[in-house]
Amino acid sequence: MKVDSSGVQLDVQIEGVGKPVVLLHGFPDSKRLWARQVSALVDAGFQVIVPDQRGYGASDKPAEVDAYAIPFLAIDVTAILDALSIERAHVVGHDWGAAVAWATASFAPERVDHLVALSVGHPSSFGSAGMTQREKSWYMLLFQFTGVAEQWLSANGWAGMREWSKHPDVDAVVADLERDGSLTTGLNWYRANITPEAFVGAPMQLPPIQASTMGVWSSGDFALTEAQMTGSAKFCTNGFRYERIDGPGHWMQIETPDRVNALLLDFLPA
């Protein structure tokens, strides 16, 4: 179905009946990222809500960089809940989707029941995780350069994207980016929220997280340290459960779907 969020049309997949759970993807993915989780959650008695976030897939792709600022992305989540007449839902996010999940739980705590963040910790924890995390985040500075980043990622049959991301479904991701024209709009998420000044300034300040929260980090993640996830505990007032999955890289829900699904079903009350 299509959901209007302040003039931006979002394409949303809805499967199953029961307690609602929203699954939020990040860069450079689309709702297809969650294909291995949807059926497991539906079978367990959840209503699963999976949007293409703005800038991706079949959703609208505003041209303005500012349209991808975190507050607008969080509003998209509440707009989807409003359109479905859902008061509260579990929210699960990965990569940039995790950042949106943290923001939604912070800005609209009454709408988020349980929160699950895969890979990316609380923004304040990420911002204060030290030099090791800054070194891993080098690409975020490159992504600030419009045109340069697009060329670096897509040239020579998307060699940069393939080598940098190590995405297990990279051929499907590249096909989506080419079909939907979503590379620049996906990069605009970085340009709207991760400025060069953010690397030397104070971490983002958000209201405390009131939802019961689980953070999951995978040991093979090339972009994120364990510390930025474990440090999230201090920003959660109603409990923080930490789970480490040894082995997989950044896209744990693709590489070890059974393990991720088991954690989700154990943590999220149906």
C-alpha cells in the first residue's frame, strides 16, 4: 500500500495479523532486505510492516538533501502507524534503519513498544565511540561529495560498491539502485545527517529511550565497533539487552537469518 507522509509517498508491505512490528532498512537496501525475517515473524503471530524508506525502492525520492534529516525519517514511521490506525508497534531497524528506530523511540516514545537496533547503536553512543569508530566511518566523509561518491561506488560495474560493502546480495542491490535511481537519494541520508563537523563536535543529544531495547552486533561488521552498540545501554531507561553474533558481517539478517529471527522472536512479545 501507499502511505502519505507530509507529501512523500511511501510504499509499504504488510503481511500477517497480530502485534505490529515495523522493519526499517538502511543503505543501500530496500524492503527486500527483510525477506528472510517476514515469514518467521508472520508465522509467530505478528503483523509485519516493511516500508521502502524515502529515497529507496518504490517510495518517493525527494531531491532536496534536507528532506532526509532524521526528524523527517522518524515522522515517516509514525505516519505509517497513523495510516494503519496503530497506536503502538515494535520497531526493528538495521544500519540507517536502526538510526531511524532510535530516533522514533526517542521523539515518539508513546508509539514504540519494543525497540531492536541491528548493527548501529544509539546516536549518542555512536558519536562518542572514539577514534576506532571514526576510522571505520571514513566512507561517511567520502559520501559527502556529491557526484564523487556516486562515481566511486558505481564505476566499473559498481566495483566500489562491491568492494566497500561486501553485501551478500550485492547483485540484487545494484539492480535495485539502477532501476530505481536511488543511489544519490540514499547517499543524501549521510549528507543530511553526518556532516564533517559531526566527526569533531559533540554527539547528538536525544531524549532517553523509554522502550525496552535490544541491540545486536555482529563480529564481522566492517563499519561499526562493538563499543558503539554496548555503550547504548546508558541511554535506555527501561532495560537494554545486548546480543553479539560471532561470524557474520554487517548484514547479519541475510548471513545468519535463523539466529537473527530467533533473537527477534525471543525478545518481541506477540
